[in-house]
Amino acid sequence: MPRKSDITPRSRIVQALRMLSLRSRERAKALKDANNTCAQCGRKKSTAKGKECKVQAHHKNPIAEREGWNICVDAIRKYVLVPSTEWECLCKECHDKEHGK
């Protein structure tokens, strides 16, 4: 059985970013500001039987088309998910001291 990689796969980072986007306040506000109404045809969201209509928040500048996912993943790898050599184990008190708390 192959050994797990020591780095988080790009697919897992993208998945986490997509979930963040789906649960974001910005996305919820966009839907609320639009009154859950389609900007192109004017249909409103409905759960009425036989008249179901779902609406979705849509990026006006799609992430994939501007290589946004690669930029985001690279930034996360550079600043957040750094190599294990860039981490150190500290107790809570020493960690708080490091951050001036």
C-alpha cells in the first residue's frame, strides 16, 4: 500500500475553498440582495410543488477561467500550509508569548 504524501493535495485545498465560498456571507448576501431572483430571466426561487425553481450565486468572473484556483492554492501553500520544517511545537503559554498575548 502506498504511503500518504506529506503535503495536502491540491484537490483537497480546492475542495475546502469551494466549501468556504458556498458557505460565505458574501454569497448569502448576493442571493439576498437579488431577492433570490434570476438576474437573466427574472424567475424567483420556489419550493412549491410543481413550480420548483432553484437559484444559484454565480461568479461574474469565473475562477477557473482566470486561473484563480491555481493562484489561491499556490498562495495557501506558500503562506498557510508551509512545509513541516517551518512549524514548531509550542505549549499554549509559549505560543501566546510568541504572539504577544
